[in-house]
Amino acid sequence: MIAQILFFLFTAAAIVLFSINVRKIRRNILLGRDEDRSDQPAERFKTMLKVAFGQTKMTKRPVAALLHFFVYAGFVIINIEVLEIIIDGLFGTHRVFAQPLGPLYNILIGSFEILAFLVLAACVVFLIRRNVLKLRRFSGNEMTSWPKTDANYILIIEILLMSAFLKMNAADYLLQQQGYGHYIQAGAFPISQFIAVLMPQNPEYLVLIERGCWWFHIIGILAFLNYLPYSKHFHIIMAFPNTWYSKLEPKGQFGNMASVTNEVKAMLDPSYKPLPVVEGGKFGAKDVQDLTWKNLMDAYTCTECGRCTSVCPANMTGKLLSPRKIMMDTRDRLTEVGNNIDKHGKDYQDGKSLLDNYITREEIWACTTCNACTEACPVNIDPLNIIVELRRFAVMEEAQAAASVNNMFGNIENNGAPWKYAPTDRFNWANNS
């Protein structure tokens, strides 16, 4: 009974703490401007199934896709086993699903073991790729010590959890063979039966090993659950709502600002009735509150995988821009704003902003708006939209832009085109050919 009470307290505390952290993240996301992403629910559901569940955008890198699938499938399916552990922990039972599921239970446990082994192997390969092979897309100015350490922590934690699960099953298998205590014949152990060969045969030691690994496995899962909100691995939860709310229009299609549209149409037609304006009191975005809630959701969904930066032509040519950094900076700034609200109240101003204090002008003007980053993202994150909003603020609120952009604006104003030639000279090339 003491063990059941302790288990209940650990589980309840973990769930409460996780709920508090998720509420804070939700509050932070809703600091953004409102945006309607509720249209076409059938299409949105299809997108979520295809991109988040099906991981269709991962297949562009087949090796990483296969390894990630092992981890993903293991994480999802092994949670069925976690449900059994929770019931056993609360009610003092042991392998409670064995009797009602009958022969199916053997198939499930056997499948869980194979998946656990594949997860373990995939995580080892991922560690090697990051720390031994040092793939280029896992590096960059934004990949400071913490992002790299965070990625390693996640992989090591998953290796430890899967190892504890297999070792627990190995001890359970031996105890079943010995007919010891309440260890009934239940489950198939295609992996752990080989681990059992290396374990002691003394039943008292085996019970200590089985119980120790059982507690380590479930407490590790509860601790990992509460690590997620502080980690890039939060994408395992955020990927599903983020793909649901992702943009359904062509990815490169820019949206007009309602406030500008109203002004232009009112100038052309005095009888025009303005449309409702969803933007805030400024053009574009200077800080995270000026972005939409979907932009902020993107920031919390970022996996830091570097696929966006690896295909960015500006980054390839040595320019300062990294789309991954744009998302990481947005998340870091949003977290800072959220912490300020917790400490000082919602009206507190710290004198900082996303533009300049986190993202530089050089970065936003290095972007070619080619949309390669959005196409490459495995969970439909859109760094380009944030870059464009920061540009809009620089141009429309501050009248500050790169020299080449200002020249283009001047040419459009004077010549009706981005080029410096007068309209009458545009076809000179044809006359000289």
C-alpha cells in the first residue's frame, strides 16, 4: 500500500506540474495577434495525418526518416505499456492486461520489446551522427552549448528508459520461469530473454532488479514529461496542432495587410466600407506580441533539426541568415516575455524586442523569400512569415531598409518598375538584338 501511495503522489505531482507548464506555453502563444485558422477542417485533418502522423516530409532524407520512424513509433506504441504500468502502480496488480488480452498480450509485449530495441539502436546512431560524425546541419552560430546538450540529453534519456524496460522484462522473464511469487506466465520476450542470460538467478536479486527498473522506467517517463516544455523535444506534442493549423494556401503566397488594403481602397473609392482590421496598432512586427499566435506556435514546435537552414541559399553563400535561428530566437524571446509576465505582470516592459535584440537587420534582409525553409520543415513551420513581418515593420514603421531595397522602392516610384531604366527604354534590348 505504501508503494501505491508513493506512486500516486509521484504521478499526480508530475501531471500537475506538466499542466502548469503547458498552460504557461498556451498563455505565451496567445500573446500573439489573432488569426483565423479554423477553415477547411477536413483538409486540415488530412494535412495533420499526412505530415504529423505519416511524417511524409521526413522522407527527403531516407536514413534519418527511418531512424526517426523507429523512435516515433516506439514512443507512441510503448505508451500502451506505460498505461499498464500506471494501472499496476495504482492498484498493486502485476501485468493487469495479461488475462483480458490473452494470446494478444504476448504479441503486444513482443512488439514492444522489438520497438524498444529499435528505439535504443536509433538513438545510439543519432548520438554518433551528432557527436562523432558531426553533421553540418547540427552546427551553426545558434547551436550553442545548450541546444546541443539538450539534444544529447533527450537521446540519452530515451536510451536509459528503453534499457530499463528491457532489463525489467528480462528479470520478469526469469521470475516467470522460476514460478516465483505473483510473476505469472505472461508476455513474449524476444529481446530480453537474451539479456536474461547475463543476469543472476537468485529470485530475491531478480525481484530487486525488476522493481528497481520498474520504478526507474515510470519515474523517468514522468520526469521526461516535465522536461519536454523546456526542450526542443516538445515538438512531439506540438507537431499535431501545428500541422493542423498550418497554412493551406500556397506556401509562398503573401497575405495583404487589411489596414493597408483599407487605406488604398478608400483612396480609390470614397464609398468603400473598410474591412475589419486584425492587425495591432502598427505595421508588421517588432516584438513577439506583434506576430500572430500561429507564428508563436511555430516557435514552440521547432525541432532544431536544421533542415531549413541546410537548404537556405542565403546561408549557403555565407550570409548571416539561418531560418532555424529565426525560430529559436522567437521562442527564446517569447519565453523571456512570459517570464517577465510571471514576475512583473502583463504590462511590464523590459526595453527589449525581437528585432534588434534577438534578430538583426542583416539577417532579415539576407532572406531571398524563396520559401525553401518552409518547404523543408518536417512539421510545416513558416520562418519566412516572421521574416516578412519584421521587414514590414522596418520599412513601414521606421522607413529603414537595405540600400538595395530603397533603390528598388525609388525605381518603382519613379519608373513603375524595379529597374533604373525609364519606361520608354525598357525594350532597347529588343531593338539592339
